[in-house]
Amino acid sequence: MAYHRKERIDFQKLIASSEAARANLAEARIELKHKFDIVGRVNEAITSRPAAIIGGSVIGGFLLKKIFFGRAKRIPSGRADRKIKELKTERGFLVGLFALLLTVVKPAAKLYATKLLKDYFEKRNDSGGKGRPGLPKHY
């Protein structure tokens, strides 16, 4: 014998309810994916406001240095000269060569980084003579 249901199933309501649930799941998936995409969010923050990010990292580095290293101990001048001479005689040839190499490379790296930042900001602010980028010409 076949079993007959007494109430009538409204398939249109079931389909609409299923579509609404599917849409809610899709939105929740997109939100969750955005929430856990840390690398993408960091890249987006850096490209949207690089000056604030650079300033914040400089201030954060300064504060961390102060917290972890504090003040340097002051050595009386006569002892400081002897201490420097001792350190110079203790290190070997390769360490001295490496220190000399760092002394030469550090300013060059700073100049290169400055040039990259300058080029980035010029390219970002370059509007081709049309006024401010993103605004109509009459502004």
C-alpha cells in the first residue's frame, strides 16, 4: 500500500527557502575568506596608505627598541677608548671586512629605498595633467 501524506508540500516555498539559505552560506563564506586572508589584507593596507604604515612601523620599532634594550650603559671616556681598541683587536680579518662592507652598502641601500619610495609616490600622484586623480576635470 502506498503511503499518502495528508498535508500538501509547497515546493515553491521549499525552493525559495533553499535559495535563501544558499545565498546566506555564500555570503558567510566570502566574509570568512576575507577575515582569514591576512596577507591580502596587509597588502591592501600597505597599498592604500603606505605613509601611515611606514610611520607606524618606524614608531613601533622605536618603542620596541626602547622597551627591550632600554638605555645604553655609559662608560667613562678613558675606559671607552680602551674597550673599543680591545674589540678591534679581538675581531678577525673577515669580521672587519664584513663591517667595512656593511658601512659601504648601508648608505647605498638607503638611497635605493628612498628612490623606490619617491618613484612610487610620483607614479601614484601622477595624473597626466588632468588635475587630481579620480576627480572630474572641473575640480
